[in-house]
Amino acid sequence: MILLHFTTYALAATVLTASGFAPTDKKQQSTKPPITIVTDNSWDVSCRQTKFGEYPLSAEQCASSTSPLHGGTCKAVAAAHNERSKIIPGSVPIWRNRKADGEGEAYQFRKTVQLGAEPIQKITLEINCDDVARVYINQRLASVEKRDGKLKDGYDDWFLFRSVTGFMYDRIYTYDVTDYFFTNVTNTILVEAVSLAFDGSHAYLSARIVIEFAPTPALPAPAKAAAPVKSKPAAKSNATAEPEKPTSAKATAEKPASAKATAGKEKTVFEAGRDPGIEKLNVGSILELGHVYFKADDYRPDTASYRTLDALASFMKLHPGLKIEVGGHTNLRPGDSFAVELSTNRAHAVMRYLVAKGVAADKVTYKGYGKSLPRVNAVSKEADRANQRVEVKVLEK
């Protein structure tokens, strides 16, 4: 009977552990539910038609979250569409008018979303419209060169437009736009769309953006107070004390080297709206610049990088004792010499931008590390994104 009870308890403990009900002292991580944004009547639309240019809008031409759209800001209306159109599930097809007035009618649409400090895991854009559009997120072009081979020959003239997406009404197009959004700010989604409505019914924009968040680490439990140490009785006067061993020069030298290495590994993401706290920075601390982008094989920062670089310039002017090194890093694809040259030019371009914004030239140095310090030792889309980065190292504080 005693053996039976023991077996029963052991089996119950095994089941609880396997099913995840075993007691644990670790705090669970919390994850914010996803945010879903769909096209509906709450979207803003330009009150007047706009001209769809040959080239994409510059950052300065993209309307901000508060500036009026072309001809004033109106509200979108539910639009008519082809019965065979592939409307994004959960969305409302929208346009300025229910039906297009004529072929080549263009409007701008806008939606804003405020994000807090929760870490972002992935953001996906799904879109379908009739017929041609460009999508900008935070003044940066997000939909590029995704033309569909099924488009009829009659639309070939529209292929003359640079960086444009030509959509098929019966397909949904998906983009990973994770790197286009900022935390702690109001993000702006802007779409310029053109209808090739030869029969007046093809005029709509249908889209959905899903923002998924990463788990937020639970705060560590407060440290328990150490038990008081009982004092030892004083040694007798006739006792022979053991002489203290001298500290070797090697041990003395190793300590600061270890501390320096630890400081060099401290990494914090710096971007607009996120203050790293000057008191938390040490000599050797590294700030990874978030949302700083370059075109392939180019050293000039993308216009979407200006928000972060402007914030860095303001931070340095607020703390004039800060001296930094701007370090450029590439992915593992290019050759060694090209990687060093490209990363050096990118770091130099960031330095020149900061100086142009009023940072003292003697407070910024630069260095290109090429591909010598990868964060991920692999070649893939995800690894490339992690490795090609710009970092700032604190030299003086």
C-alpha cells in the first residue's frame, strides 16, 4: 500500500511537470497583444487629387502626422470595387469618392499609430488596390519594385514610374515592414495611390498592418538582505598571523582589462524618442543606432535616418563632455577590402552629418570595421540586417 501511494504521487508530479503546471519561482514574461490597423473610414485622404510623380516623394514631401494633406484633409469613404477583387480580410476598401471620376485619378491616404516602449517583434503589411501605389512609413518608402508579371500590356506606360508597385486586383501583396516603425513616437503611414479606372469601378485601397510585440522581460526580484555576519573573536596576542600573500602584477593587470572588456560589451539601442541616460553610460559603452539606413553599396544615409541622427546630435550638444567614435559595420557578403571601405565611408558620413548639425568636430571620430565584428556569423536576410549597422562607442564622458 505504501508503494502504491508513492507511485501515485510520483506519477502526478510527472504529469504536472510535463503539462507546465510545475511550480516555479521564475516570473513569467508578459507580451502586449498585437495591434491591427486596417483601411476604414477613419483614414485621412487628400481633399483634392494629387499628381503621381515619376519618382517617389522625398522625406520633406511626405506629409507628417499633423500637416494637412493636398487640398486639405478629408475622411476616406467606402469604395466600390470589382467583385473579383482580393480585399484584405477585415478591411474596408477606401477611396476619396465611392467610384473613380476617371482614369489616372490619384490621392494620398494617411493613418497614424502611437507606439509605446514595448519591444517590437515583427510588423507585416498586406495590401491590395487598383492599381498603382507607393507606401511610405515614417517618410521612408516601404513598397518597392513589387510589380506583377500578370499586368496587362495596356498598363506598360505605368512601368515608367520609378519605385512603384503595380497591383493586381485579385492578389494580396505582403511586406515585412518591421524596420520602418519607431517606438515611443507617433508613426505615420502614407499611401499615394492611382486608379486606372476605365469603367469607374476600379478605385480602392485595401490594407492591413499587424504589429506583433516581443515579450517584455519581468523585473528581477528584489535581492534578499544578506544575513548579518557574526564577528570573530580577536586573535590571541601570542598567535602567529599568516602573512598576507602579495597580489601578483598579472592579477592586477587582468582586473582592469576584464572591466574594460565588459564595458565594451554594453549595448543600448539609441533612436529618436529614446534617451539612454547619460548617467548609465560608461567609457566603452556602445549605442547601436536604430533606424539608420543606407542603400545597397552606398555610404549616404537614407532620409529615414535623419530622425535618429538629429536626436543623437541633440543628445551630444546637451552633454558637451561626451566624445564618441562612430563605427560602421557591414554584413558578411562583400569582400574584405570593399567592406572596410564601405563601412568607413558610412561612419564618416554619419560623423559629417553630426558636425553639420552643430556637434563639435573634436567630439566625434569614426572607424570602419568592415565585417570583422559580426553579430551573427551567417549569411541570410536576418543575419544581414543584424550585421550591417552603425554603432557609437563612448570614448569620454
